[in-house]
Amino acid sequence: MGAAHALDALKVVLVAPRNPLNIGAAARAMSNFGVFELRLVNPYKVAFQEARSAVKAHQILENAKEFASVAEAVADCALVVGTTSLGPRALEHPLRRLEFGGKAIARKLAALQGQATGGGVALLFGSEKFGLSNEDMSHCHWLMRIPTREVHGSMNLGQAVAVCLYEIVRNPAAAKVAPEAKREATAEERERIAARLEEVLDRAGYVHTRTEGSTRMKIRRLIYRMRLNAHDAEVWLGMLRQILWKLDSRQ
Amino acid sequence: MGAAHALDALKVVLVAPRNPLNIGAAARAMSNFGVFELRLVNPYKVAFQEARSAVKAHQILENAKEFASVAEAVADCALVVGTTSLGPRALEHPLRRLEFGGKAIARKLAALQGQATGGGVALLFGSEKFGLSNEDMSHCHWLMRIPTREVHGSMNLGQAVAVCLYEIVRNPAAAKVAPEAKREATAEERERIAARLEEVLDRAGYVHTRTEGSTRMKIRRLIYRMRLNAHDAEVWLGMLRQILWKLDSRQ
């Protein structure tokens, strides 16, 4: 494989999908998350043809490969994972919740990337009505379950693909690098706002002489409790300056 | 709220959805993940009627409430989060990747659960074609982005709902958080402060007619970025009322 990107080794395999909208939706989610290899096992012919209209996912659908059996579809893969909505009791396979399964898949993809030769990771989704059969599952190393409610576990196919790919793609290490939004206002800036606000309230007759001391503290605490970035602090100061000017000009 | 389950406080808000399949898909994902309150702002009528056939999500669709504006749809919410496919450069709002935003929402839901009275968390999704408008976003405390590819960021609506709810639901750590000391100000309280501040600034000559529209949104965003508890909201309203009275009494 020697893939440029770890995700290049990931193959989404839809087993016997029947609804063109679902095939299209799966392809769209793949495009959203940067996974490009779609494989179809015995798709309902009409469905596959109609699916080709999915938003921005034409390429994925055009390049999709058809296979007659799960065995053939996953033949070149080093790891095969099936998805299911069933709880552990009904299954004879090792079952991982998506959070953990997704991590294991991501690790495997990263490991494969370093290798000169092959092996991909296949992620299998069953048909809308029946999910994966026991025969399909027998090709899987383990199964993965999205943590849905027990009373309504079965997800829409396109949504299940989206959620699984999101979990595999989201990379906590990369996410940590996300830039800080904006610098928080400094104590000095807060102090200036508090002082200006106090002046305004004084002119407006809000601050009574007798309770002046405690009012000042109340205002400061109020300003300190605000989550306030440096830019917003400037805006507040500008507004207060203008109000003060108006109050003074009318006396 | 005093909710039996933390997720009871979570409201999914679809703004101007047009496609019945997407409304149905959103409801289905909600049912999968145990989120039951769906709110629709100006849905395309036909779409809403046709959506009622979604698998196992009848109840959610039947109980869905319609609103004429975003303001009304989020009025009782202590936290309002918008979703977007845009990168940080295009936005004036704080932006969090879903991994972190989802955690923040889960923590908030856990905190709200301990409280006798109210406030929910609203999660906003824009229309299929245009996403959330600047006006819609001005009602949000912050925005959340699913880590999709830059060249194809825009997700299908139903899939975006599924991915966001999965991320919020999957996090068991959320439940560990202790309840907050004070109730956060609701969107309605923030709206009142924003309106009052706008009046004050208008009287003070800070708001110019030419830029009125954008100033209103700027003020709203400013107020939403503040961390503000219910008590402080009262204090702000009282101060603004007094300033307004003074400004008016001098004319």
C-alpha cells in the first residue's frame, strides 16, 4: 500500500445495500471525512445506478468496486471489522464499542502506512433491513457497535457510516493543536471597564453615596465573572465612553 | 428542569429545513441516541408533514414544536450552540471542534440536571443549502465544527445530527461533573439585556442608522460571549434601566 495518507488504507464495504439514497449518503460521508474507497457486495442494481447523484461524491461512486461475496471484497485486507446494532449477548464475536474500536482501527491504519506492502482495513456495513449475516460476520476479526439505545439500536445506513468514520478520523492529537480563540482580557482591562461602568452608574444615579464602597466591589466582581476577551473589552470600553459622554453633555 | 436524564435538557433545533428525509433522519438519529426534543424554526411545511414516517421516530416528530424565529426556539435555553462547516477564518464566533464542543455540552447537561429550575441546551443546525445565517449565529454562545475535509466540509443534515449526538452521548465522563452553583442566564434574559443595551447605545448616539442591523448582531454576540449567571443578568438589566432612565430624563 505505502499510502500517502493513513486513511487511504480504509475501505468502506456495504453488503447488499438496497436504497440508492443510502449508498449516496455513505459516499457523501466518506467524502466529508476523506475516505475514498467504496466497495459494494451484491448491491441491488437499480440502487447502485441511482446513487451516482450524491453531492460531491461522484468520484467515489464511479470508482466503487462491486464484488460477488464478502470474501472477495475483503481479500486484500489485514483487518476486517463488522458493524452491528446488536448487543453482546446475541453475538459470538468479540465486540467493541465504537470509541474503542475506532481507536484500534486508527492505530492499525497508522501502522499500515509505514509498510511497503499491503493490507487495508475493511469496515463492513450490512443491509438496511437485516444488517450483517452470521456468514458475513464470520469474515470479521471483530465487531463494532455504535452506542445507540437498546430499544432503538438500528441506525440509518448513511448515518452509521458517518458516525463510524467520524470516530476513526477524529484525531485527539491533531485536535489539540487547534488555535486558541482569542486572548482573554487582562485584569487591567477589566479594571478599566469596572471604573468606567462605575462612573456611568454614578452619573445615572445608580450608585448611592452611603453604599458606594460595596457597589464598587459589586461592579468589579460582576466584570470579573464575565468571560471576556481582549477585543470585547475594547468594545465595552468604547460603549461606556460614549454613554458617559452623552450623560455628561446633557447636564 | 430537574430532568430524569441529563439528555432530557438537550434540544435539537433545525432552522428552515426543507427536505422531509432530512427531518426524518434527524429524528431517527435522535431516537437512536436518546434525545427526544425536536424544535423546528420555519420548516418548509410540506417537508415537515412528509417527515412523519421516519423509522421508530414518530413520537419525536409528533411532539416536535414549530417556532417562527430562532429567538423563540431557544428562549428557555441556558446554552445555545450552532453547528457549521466553515473554518475559523470566516466566523466572528468562538469555534470549537466537535470533540471539545461535545464534551462542553455534555458537562453542561450534567450540570443542569442537578438544578431545580431550568435552562436547556439548544443545538442548532442550519438549512441544507445555506447552513446557519449570521443572524441565526448571533443567538449562539459558540459554534461547533465537525472535523470534515476543507474541500468538502458540508455534511448531509441527518448525518451531521447523528455525528454530533454521538459525540455528546458517548462521553461517560460528563456525568461526573458537579452541578453548577448558580443558574446560567437563559437566552431570553440575554436577549432582554441586548435589547436594553441597544436602546442605551441608541440614545447615546453609539448606534448609527446606516449600520443598525449589524450593530444589533454585534451587541447580541457580545452578550452571548459573556459568561453570565441569572443573578448578574438581573443586575445588568437594573443598571441599564437606570442609565436609560437618566438618558431619557435629560432630553
